[in-house]
Amino acid sequence: MSKILILGLDGLDYYLSKRWNVKHILQRFNGTFDVSDISILYTPLIWSSILCGYNVEKRGYNYNTAVKKSLGILGVFYNVKRKIIKKRTPFLRTMLIKLGLLKANFIMPKDLRKDSFLEILKNKGFKVYALEVPGYNEELNGKYRLKMHDIVTAKISIKKKFIECVKEDSLRRLREISFALEGYDVVMGYLPLPDLAHHLFYHSIKSKIFMYGLYRWLDSVVYTTLLKKAYELGFTVIILSDHGFLMERNTHSPYAFWSSNIPLVIKTYKDIKNQILKIIRK
Ligand SMILES: [Zn+2]
């Protein structure tokens, strides 16, 4: 049986990775896979669909139900508010964030979550570790999602400071994931980069240079902190994104990224679960 490491890099674009030669992240085998049948290319929905091997929207977990579920008890309050006050209420939103009531973390409903390959492997008796996987067990990602939307029109210096903070957290996550390699059979971790930076830096030469630097930084820290050790310990390594990024249009692309140190056949997000279960069976 091969041990397996899955690293999720949100919004990592295949063609930019090739152009900017992030050779460690590209590993030996790589390609794109299709996510276009998910009607809203929203991060938690795509990761949930990757984990389950089917389109979770078709099982009732779509953008609206996901947002409502993420609000918990506030969901009821929000519906009432929307009926009484039609326009947006940024003050209320800011207050809820400050009070820690609005979190924007997304976890699938239980009946879908049990179909995720992480739960299936856990039930088969494998030691499974998961860190901040959207749709599965994320706790901090929502905070960054909210903050990113708040500073889309802010000064460059504020955006850069925010990305520095996300980089710091990403490095901390990489260390934790790396530590887990020592005690687990299946290790999955997720970073909210480069997606958060793509949304803030997209329309100028300076933005391109910034993104180039970020891809290069990711390539270096992912290798030194995590991949090197994973290879040494004999792990099969799969790196995935949930979608790429079309910089000229400032939007998610309908294809995503995969790479591995072993040959895999991944044409759509629906193939990933089976490929992983097959590797573990060997
Ligand atoms: Zn995004």
C-alpha cells in the first residue's frame, strides 16, 4: 500500500504554472482537468465535488444552500433581514464579522461528507489527516474569504499586507501537514493561495510580476517544507487546484490543475476519488 499526500492549492492555474516554470509543483506528471459542469465555480462546492467524486449541486448542496448552511442559526435571521431591509447593510456585516458570528466556512451536509474519499478511507481503518479542507473541515479559510472581498478596492499596500499574512499562515500549514506525514497514511492539506492573490492582483504588468513572485515563492516553500520529505518517506503525492485563473478577465477558469509523482488519468474532478482509492488499494 502506498501512503498518499494530497495538497490543495486554491486557484493554481495550469498554464501560468507552465509559463512561470514552477517545476516542483508541476512534479513529473501533470495536466488540467475539467470542472465546467459545476454551475457556480465556487471554491467550497468544487472541493466538495472533488472529495465526493460527483457534482454536489446535483445532491442539493448548491451555492444558496451552502451559504445558508454556513450561516447556521444566523441563516434564519438573514432571511428575515433580507425581507425587511432590501438593500445591502455593510455596517451589519462588519459588526457580525467582528462579533465572530459571520465566518463563511463551508462544511458539506453529513450525508454527502460520508461519500468523501477521506471519510471512506477513515472507515476502512486508514489513519487520515486533513487540514483546512474546504467543504470538509475548514475553520480559518472563511475569515480570509471575507477579508479579501472587503479589500478588493483598497490600496496596494493594504492588499500586499494581507497577502503577507496569508503567506505566513500558509507556511504554518505546510509545516503542520509535513509533520503529519510521520504518523498518517492519508494526508490532505489546503492553502488558500494563489487564489486570494489572483483576486487582488490581476490587471496590470505590476500585478503579473507580483503573481509571478508568488508562484515562485509557493514552488520553493512547498518543495522545501513538504514535498522533499514526502518523497523521502515514499508518499504518492498529488497536487490539485479547484480551478485556474483567467487574469485578463479576473475570473475563475473552468479547468483546474493536477500533478503527481506517478502517472494518473484525471480528465474531470469526478476521476480523482477513484484514482486515490485505487492507489491506496495497491
Ligand atoms: Zn477565487
